[in-house]
Amino acid sequence: MQVYRTTCGVAKCFLLGYTFDRRLPRAITCARNDIIMTDMKQKDEEYWKKKLTPEQYHVLREKGTEPAFTGKLTNNFDTGMYECGACGQPLFSSDTKFDSECGWPSFDRSIQGNVILQEDSSFGMSRTEVMCSNCGSHLGHVFDDGPRETTGKRFCINSVSLNFKPAKK
């Protein structure tokens, strides 16, 4: 029996309410109608070019960076969930967001298991890249200059790499 982790964060199996969604290849849905693609890292670049805007493609797939202070989510402090702009996986809760005045959305921690951290030595710098664990898309970088009273981390994330899903009222 194969177990899948859904975007609602619940691990269940096919016996507990999963069904195949025939509209999407290799997708499953759970009781909350959340959809997770089980093979998003296997998608080719043509798929991403069709799915994403040119700006999203540049940042998410080519590891680009949007200009500071230009992102639509930089100054968003509404309650909700920040999801991957490519695949929709939840990445950061709004209660972990803070104003670092760096020009990009900043968070002190991610949702456990939903991001991958990897050494990045591009441009002659040593940094830690943050990527979506579901689709492998580039999100930004994490630094050790965040709030000391929480984690001390600052996840500096490109706004274009994220979608914001407001909390239901």
C-alpha cells in the first residue's frame, strides 16, 4: 500500500478516502479536496514554461531574483498560508512572517518537510538556497540574521515564488 502526504498535511492511504483525479496525471485528492502531484519534480521545462508566467519561470526554474521591494507579497501581513507559486504546496504560515526591511517576504521558519535547503555558491557567495520539496522550484535563500527570540533564521523568499491563500473566516 502506498502512502501519500497531501497538501492539507495529513498522511493517509487510498483506503482512507483518496481517489485518483483523472483530469491530472498521477494526482490524488483527499477528503478536503486538496490536490498533490506525486511527480512534480519529473516535469520537464516545457511544462513549466506553459504553466508559469515569464517572471515566475525566471525565478522559480532559472533561480532568478525579483528586484527588491517590488513583490506583491512583501508587505502582506494578512492571516493565511503562503504556497509554492509553481505547485501550490504550503510553505510558510503567515504567523512566521516578519518585516525584515530587506525588500522580500521574510519568514523565521517553514512548514516542516516542505522546503529543501541546499548550499549555493553562485555569484561568488556562500548561501543556503531554499527550494520547494514537492517540485524543486527555487524560492529564495535562508540567512542566520532572523529574529533571535524565535529561530534566528530569515527565509528571504521571492514574492513571485509564492501564492497567498487567505485564512477562511
